[in-house]
Amino acid sequence: MNEKKQETAIKLTTGQTFPLTIKRLGINGEGVGYFKRQVVFVPGALPGEEVLVEATKIQAKFAEGKVKKIRKSSPFRVKPPCPIYEECGGCQLQHLSYDQQLKEKRDIVVQSIERHTKLKLSSLDIRQTIGMEDPWSYRNKSQFQLGQQKGKVIAGLYGLDSHRLVPIQNCMVQHPLTNKVSEGIKQILEDFQVPIYDERKRKGIVRTIVTRAGFTTGEVQVVLITTQKEVPRKKLIMAEIQKRFPEVKSLVQNINGNKTSLIFGEKTIHLSGEEVIQETLGDLSFELSARAFFQLNPVQTVKLYDEVKKAASLTGEEKIADAYCGVGTIGMWLAKDASEVRGMDTIEAAIIDAQENAARHGIENATYVTGTAEHWLPKWVNEGWRPDVVVVDPPRTGCDQKLLDAIKQVKPKKFVYVSCNPSTLAKDIDYLSKDYKVEYIQPVDMFPHTAHVENVALLVKK
């Protein structure tokens, strides 16, 4: 870009106010508009709105701003029901009606395909987002940081882009049991005068309360994250928790004394009750230990996995490879309609869980191994076992390049891609587009009122 063009593109200064028309939602749920050809991100603004914006941050390629005044409001703007919605930052879209959230999430997928692929949108089947009948109280797990305010113990989340702890007593997207138990334990810690961790001074003992509730069983697991093993009056505190909350079936302590934003440390101690709680998805039941990964929205997980099954459209004859298999949930969901499932993951503890889960359900046609898909897939093909369907559910960073190359080499008839990030999904399917046709993409709303959107994409060998 020559200097003259650059001058016309970047004229904003921090603190400047200017009018802006919002064109769309960005991938983080913020409004996106253009001022003098420069892209501007504005949290809280909605598509179609005309707003007066104050510039808060200027970068070479974009600017950020905050809404000073809404001159023309979106017909889909609603009053956020949560009293601390703007402070907390955990949800990004409570100010948008739920039906419209689903449409905007589909549009976020469309934008990702436009930006990161050479695919023709007109020839793509990007379906309407599958939403929830009741988009509240859906999260089965909470992780509330602890702090002190005017001598009282508070529990909550750090505000958006800050280290200010926002107290949360009744989070509207959390399962009511996680709210109730977290609030009660916070009170018990205060009553017993347990030293609460102070992040700035790096003093104190209890830093986080993690609670997980079984939607179908009503069982609750509590993990207290502490800076050291010794906790004053620990036995009395355990007894008090179990007296007040009989639904708490598993009490665990995890030790994390490091200066880190990671919640869990390496060492976990079982304190009382069971080591696991029970949860079911459809007709499968799972034992959840403190560190086990499990989908945060069990109601939508059933819909998501049913979409995977629909995409695979199994006849009972197919061999399936389940990459990034975790504790084996997707593979087991498909196993009874397949001839064989082989899953792999780099985390050994997850593979042990997957093997135990399969054994407990009497699923004899599923095998789980530790390692990468790019190692195992070519090895199995060389041994004479070729998958008809490969299913992946990678982290937000998308599939490893070596895995995509292995897919090209192994050539399964179908590739079913479960994605939690539309941008990396788009980049990965673009890389495979010479060999695979994108049959369709099905967005699923796993996290209502946030900007996240999950997708199931079906790719078929050309």
C-alpha cells in the first residue's frame, strides 16, 4: 500500500469519537464496522446499528472502540437478563435475541469460509444453526476464582481484560447445582476463616472452587484448588460441606502453588466420597474424575453427536478412525452402527478412560491407543486396515498439518470434522478441497449467549 493510500485508511486517534454503521458480528461477538476503510471492532454493538464510537485502541490493521451512544438500534436488541453481564464478560451476546444469535452464528461460519477458503459459497450447503429449547442453565461445570472484598470471601470470574474479580452468586448459564454448591462452600470457607489466596501478594491458601454437576444423576463433584497440601481445619470443612450438601458425592483437592493462569496443578488428592461422579449421554454412562474432559453442555452434546452419526451415515459395515478421541465419547456413540472403531489421542490418561468406558459398556469393537493420528493411520493402512470414515474433534487450533497430510494419504471415503473454531475449520477444509468435496456444514449452538459456535462438516472423497 503506498503512503497516500495508507493516510486515507488510518486517520483515527485514541479517544476520537466518530459515527459507525455496524455491518456484521466478528468471531468474538463484537460489532464490526468500517471508518475510512479501516476495520473497527466494537463490543456490544449489533449488525445494522448506527452508533457513536470512541476509539480505545489503534493498531496498524484495525481499531477497537466502545459505544458512546446508539443512534439507531437493532430490532433484535434485548435487555440482558444478567445483572452483571457487562462487567463479567463470560457471555458476549445476551443483548441479542436468541433466535437472532443463531442466525449470526451461521453468518460467522459463512464469513470464515469466505475469508479462509477459495470455495464458492453459492455451491456450499451451510445449514441453519441448531439451537436449544431453553438456552439457560446449560453449563455443567464452573471454575470460580476466590478473593476478598471488605473482609468477605467472594467467588467469581475476572472481568474482561482485567484482573478485577467480579463476584458471581447466580450465573444464569450455569447448572443451578453448581451455583448453589459454589456459593455454599464460599460461605463455609469464610465461616472457618480459611486464608484466601491473594494473587497480587501471592499469599493465602484456597484459590479456586471447581464444581461439576451430573445433569442426569444430580451428583456434584467439588475440587478445591489450593496453593499447598495443608489447609487449616480441613476435616471440619469436608464434614461441613457434606452435611450441607448431600448431593456432593466427590470431594477432591488439587495443589497449584505456581504463578500461572492455569487452574489445575499437577497433584490431585482425593479427600472424601467417590473419586468420580456419574453422568449419562443418551444410553451411555460415564465416570468423570476431577481432571477428565467432558463436554460442558450435555443437552446439546447429544444433538452434536447425533449430527456426527448422521454425517457418517453408517450401515454396520464401516471401519471408523476417531482422531483426538479424548475419553472415547464420539467413537462409542458410533460403535454399535459400525464394524470397528479405532481411536487415538496423545493424552494417555484419556485413552485409559476411553478403554474403561468401552469395557464398561460392553463395546467390544472399539480399540483405543495413545499417540497421534498421523502416526497410527498410515501404520494401520500398511498393516491392511483402512478406515472408511475418519472423525476428528480437534482443539481450537484445528487439525495438525501432518494429520491432514495423513488423510490425503489414507483417503477415507468420508471425513467428518467436528470443530469449535470456524476459522481453523475453514483453513483445514480448504487444504483438503482438492481431494474432498464439502457436502455440508451444520452449525450447532453449544454455548448460547456467547460468540462460540460448533460445527459438524461432512467431507466426501472426490
